[in-house]
Amino acid sequence: MTTQNAQTTIPAPAAQGSHFWVLTLELPGRAAMTQNGTYTPPVGMTRYDAHQAIRQYVIADHPEMARATTVFFALESNQL
């Protein structure tokens, strides 16, 4: 009797941005949400510009959060 060893193929990781971000938005007393992802800002972009771009990206998927307050925002290098 022979047995075959199962082989697992690990897919190549998807391309990631140069920075990792976390954004928490809140509508006080009604709703809160946290999302994260990676992002490669264009050369010369400021941290403020990146926050605005990421916030608009999140709000595009969740328009009900358009008037939400930013409770937390982090943008750091994605390299360890």
C-alpha cells in the first residue's frame, strides 16, 4: 500500500502598498467602523493628503459615514 503526500501550493502574496493604514470613523451614538489596508502615496504627498485620500476611499464604500469623525488614523511604513 502506498500513500501520497499531500502537497500544498502557497499562492504568491498579492502586491501591497508601501504603507499600512488603519482608519476608525465614528458617528457618535450611532455607528463606528475600522478599516485597514495598504497604500502607496504619490511622491510629495503629505500625511494630511494621504488621510483625506484614504478617508474618501473608505467613504466611497460606506457613504453613510461621510459625516463621521475620524477617531483614529495611523499610516506607517509597510516594511518590518
